[in-house]
Amino acid sequence: MPLITEPNNTARVYARTFFDIAFAQGGRDAVESLTSQLHEVVELTRSIPKFGELLSHPTVTAEERSKSLDRIFKGRVSDLTLRCLQVLNEKDRINALPAVAAAIDEVAQEKFGKIEVDVFTAQPAQASELESLRSRLSQSLGKDVVVHPYTDPKMIGGVKLKIGDRLVDASLESRLRRLRDKVSTNGGAALRARISKTLEG
């Protein structure tokens, strides 16, 4: 069963429940802590394929997965975050973790008037870089921005931002692609003009 990344009705039901529990326990700080930690777990599924398989492979039993989750995360994430992971596992919905994390973002945006931005870089970004980016985005968008950093080894450099369903691509590949397209479009005309000028001379 592949990991589900886009929020659906089921993911939103779990998201609302987890949000309400976190908010009741510690208000906005607890919600933001839960959201941040769930996104960190989601990032592990991307950066460590074997961990992604643990969450999604049908031959892994719920009991085996539960023990593994305890071994990996107990004492490293909040009790609430671990409980949310275990609930999804017990209900056979752990493969929907990325969708649930994204759905909690939606609920938080609606509740707090903030916006979640996924930041993709080739190498892990420094905390100072992320804070600078968050500050610039907050000013630009006029909203409280929460940044979720992800690494994408396929990127050469630069940055990609996912804001809602919009992708803002400032990666090095996209710049090179635009340059290549520009050269192929304009370069040919310039070359022909140069040849014509040379022949006329």
C-alpha cells in the first residue's frame, strides 16, 4: 500500500481529531509542535526508503510496526505525536500519515490564519536560512508562515516552494532549463544574423 500524500476525507477526519486533542492539551504551541514533528516523520519516509517501507509495506503487521514505532520514536517525539502514529497504525491508516500531516496544516491555517510552505532544497537547509526565508515569505504573503523543510537529492541546487497547490520553482535545474530554452529560441536567430552579417561583409 503506497503512502498517501494528498489529503482526503479520511485524512481530514483524523487531522481534525488530532488537532482538537493537541489544542485542548496546550493550545497553539501544542498544535504547532505536533504538526512539526509529524512533518519530520514524513520527511524520514522520503529520506530513508526503508522507513517508508515500514509504514507502507503490507507484509509488516500492525503489531510489528507498533513495536518499531515505539523503538524509533519513544522519547524523541512528544507522547501525543507517538500516540497519533500508533492510532493511525492501529486503524491500518499509517500509510496516510503524509496526507494527515498535510490535512492538519489545513485545519491550522483555517484556525490560526497561517499558511504552510514546503521548502525543498538539495541539501538540508540551515535554521538561519529557513528563518530568513520564513520572514521574507511572511512579509510577501501578509500571513504567518510556517516552513516545513525537505531535502530532494534529485535537485542540483536552489529552492522549490510549495504553497498550497502552487509550486514556485527557483531550483537550479529550472533556471538551466529556461536558459537552454532561451538559447534554443533566441540563439538560433542570433547565429543566423551573425552569419548573414559575415557573408554580407
